[in-house]
Amino acid sequence: MSNFLQFLGQHVTTSFFLNPFVLAILSAIFILLMFKWSSTLPSTKHNSPPSPSKLPIIGNLHQLGLQPHRSLRFLAQRHGPLMLLHFGSVPTLVVSSADAAREIMKTHDLIFANRPKSSMFEKLLYNYKDVSMAPYGEYWRQMKSVLCVLHLLSNKRVKSFRGVREEETTLMIQKIKQSCYSSGTVNLSEVFAKLTNDVVCRVSLGRKYSGGEEGGSKFKELLGDFVELLGIISVGDYIPWLAWVSRVNGLDARTEKVATRLDNFLEGVLEEHTNFQKKARSDGHVSPENEDQKDFVDVLLWIQKENVIGFPVERASIKAVILDVFAAGTDTVYTVLEWAMTELLRHPNAMEKVQNEVRGISTGKEREVTEDDLNKMHYLKAVIKETFRLHPPIPLLVPRESTQSVKLQGYDIAAGTQVIVNAWAIGRDPTSWDEPEEFHPERFLTTSIDVKGHDFELIPFGAGRRSCPGIPFALTIIELVLANLVQKFDWALPNEASGQDLDMSESIGLTIHRKFPLTAVATPYFD
Ligand code: HEM
């Protein structure tokens, strides 16, 4: 054996390797091995989406301005529908076309199903125990599909609140009539804010907490603080070593105070419900017929007690879900009503058409618009869609985050990239819409495009796994209120102003409503 090795050592190294045929084979094997090795290395050529130039430390934060949806559209017009920005140290992909949004929310929906962390949401929503900001995973899946979609926001449950919607709409109409007779004008923004707040309070907590009722003004003020804080970005989220700023400027203390006050309030509500249920049981008043009178807290406590969904629901989860409903369901609905009436006042032709349609359909003895009539009101629905297109209440939707690297339209997107979809810019994209800046509800009479997340040109409620579960809840109340307003009154602007004089400035924050309240003159139609 040792002789053989010696032989190899002497001869194979010389004559064998000098053989041209062996040399050719060895070279081919070497090239193949090199090719295979290089293809297993991470690609050094990373094709990032185009980026505007950035500043040290803050990145592109200075380019967001007070109205980020407008600033980001401006940047996208120069850099393209997929654009990579840096918010401090956080890479942020900005999506500004229907095609790019489809890639994120449909083709690669699973990869983009996470939400980025936010210290504000963490503190206010019980460490992400809610649905909207919960990280993607089993907890979120159970809470959303079983709890939200099946038990709280199902069509059946939404229908069960029909009485609440109709009562509150009637009260709103009475209030408008009173305003007409007393001052001649109506502050519609105030009317819509009260209406949505009262409906959401009754549906979720079982009773109203607005001015006049017990604890009302305190809760309203607290809710205002809560929604305002959700719209504030804590600097430490984007520049971690500056997290101390929120401690020094009082933001942390304010957030903790609001979180504690909200928790005390919700504890009181839960206690009240538990005592009420105990009493009802001991009085023998619990029966399946009561199902229709259950509010969200009742349903959640029942699910917790009976272990209906197969996993334990913590008390913190119940409180976080209730806060989600307030955060997601009040300002958004009120905003749509405010912009819809603004646009109708600016466009008398559209106002006349929608009035004729609604008055023509609800002609019964009582002349009441009922929810059964709404499906026949195609122009009304077109007005609402057009309002969503021009004024999506949350113009940049709710941010997503990628959980793994992915290629999008030829660009490499790294895992952990924050994603912002500019639904406002997509709704005004001239490649998808004719005369995109014009309010033109007729465009929806000849197309099947809807707001429900299947048509990426119009995605005010998002799309895919993380899309909004509150669409039936929101649309039913918006349609009912708008139909009643245009049926029961003729509308004009104060001092005979023309619609085109109406100030269209937008507020700042997460939900974009009018900067100045909408005031109008209402003349009762039937009196
Ligand atoms: C006009 C009214 C509303 C608008 C424009 C709206 C819009 C949105 C948007 C843009 C998202 C994020 C979607 C995504 O990431 O793809 C969302 C999520 C959500 N919305 Fe709404 N929403 C409205 C009403 C409501 C209502 C009334 C409720 C409940 C009563 C609700 C509950 C939620 C929840 C729980 C989520 C989180 C879903 C998840 O992360 O899986 N929303 N909404």
C-alpha cells in the first residue's frame, strides 16, 4: 500500500496532470465548481428601488411634511411607484400604483402580513393585544378570524344593530331640524362626530357616553386624546438612540396617563356588564332571544367565560379589541360623511341626482329610508365610492412589514422593510382614472369597481389578510345617514356662497378630515 502511495506521489503529479485530456476535464470541473460556489453566495448586486437622497440620521423624514400622502405622491412622481425611503434608520417602501399594491397585498400578501412595531400602539393597546396592530401569527389569526369576523363584525351581528343605527339617524335628523329653526345653520362636522361616537358606544359598550349622559364628556375627551396619540410618531421608533426625547418632552408620561385612564374606564364598563349579566342570570332573563341585544362587551365576556373559540381570551385582549373598534370605527366613518357632504355641496348636479334617486325610492307612507331600500340606490353608492376615491379616510392605510426578503417588480426588498401604501395617490392615478381630480360619481355606474379590496385602484379599506373587517359595519351606517340627509333636506352653503368657494383644506393626523368644520343651511323638504 505504501508503495502504491509513493508511486502516486511521484508519477501522478507529473505525467498524469500533464496529460492534455485530463487537464481539459479538470479545468471544466474547476469552472463548474466555481460557478456553483459563486451561485450559493449571497448576491452582492442588490437591486434596490429608487430612493430620493437622504440626510444623515433622519434619512427622508424631513421630506414627509405635514401632509405625508401629498409629499409622498410628489416624490413618487419623480422616483416611481415603488420607492425606498428611510425613516431614520427604518427602510420604508412606499407603494403608489395599483399594480405595485396588488403585488404587496395579493401576490406576496403573506410576506407583507406583519405590522411594524410602534411604541405608541404598544402602550395604548395593551402590548399589541388588539387586532389591528398585533404581529402576524397565531394570536392575530384567532383574534381576527374567529373573534372579529365571526362574532363581532359578521353580517348577522351588523344587522342586529339596525335598530341602533335607525334610532341614532332619527335623532340626528331631529337635531338638524332644531338647528335650522334656531340658528339657520348646521355644523355638520359636529353632528357626524356625535352620531358615529354614539353608534359605536351603543354597539360596543351598550350605551352612550356623550355629553349629558353620565361620564360622557370625560370619555369623549379621553377618546379624543387616545386618537390623537395614535397619530403621533415617537421619534425613538425611527431613531432608537433618541428614544429618550419622548421621556423628556412629556410624550411618554402623557401616553401612560391616557392609557391608565382608558384602562380605568374600560374596567368600569366590564364590571358593569358582569354585574348586569349576573343579575340577569339570577332573574332567569338569559335566553337565546337576547342574542340580538348583545353589545360587543357582552359578546366578548361570553366568549371568554364559555371558552367559545377554543383558546383563553385575556381581559386585556377584550379591552384592546374594544379600543380597536373605537380607533378604527369612529373617526373613519365620520370623515367619509363629512367629505361626501362637502363634495355634494360643491357639485349641485350630483346633489340633485342623488336626492331624486333617494326621494324616488323611499316613497312609502312614512317616507322613511330603510336599510332595505339602500340596495336600490346605485347613484348614492357611486357618490360614496367617489368620496372614498378622492378622500380615503386613512390615506396611507395602516403600515405593513415584510417578514422575509422578496423580489418586487425586479427590485430586491429586504426582510424587515416597513411598507406604506399611498391609497390616496392610487385613487388619483391618471393611469387608472380619467380626470382623476374631478368628483364624478357617474364613473362608478358603468364599472364593477368596488371598495372591498379586490380592485387595487380603489383600496380605502386595504386588501388581503390584513384588510379591514369593518367594511359592512362602516358602509351600512354611511349609506343610511347620507340617504336620510339628502332625502329630508335641501342643502346650501351659508351666505349663499358657491360650492366652489368651500375651503377644502385637510387636517393633519392618521385620519384626514376637513381642517375647518363643514357648516351648511338645511331646509326641510317634507314640511
Ligand atoms: C370608513 C371606515 C373605515 C375605513 C376607511 C377603514 C380602513 C382600514 C384600513 C385601511 C385598515 C388596514 C388594512 C390593511 O392593512 O390592508 C383597517 C384595518 C382594520 N379595521 Fe378598518 N376601516 C374602517 C372602519 C372600521 C370599522 C367600523 C371597524 C370595526 C368596527 C374597523 C376595524 C378594523 C380592524 C380591527 C382592522 C385591523 C385588521 C388587521 O390588522 O387584520 N374598521 N381598516
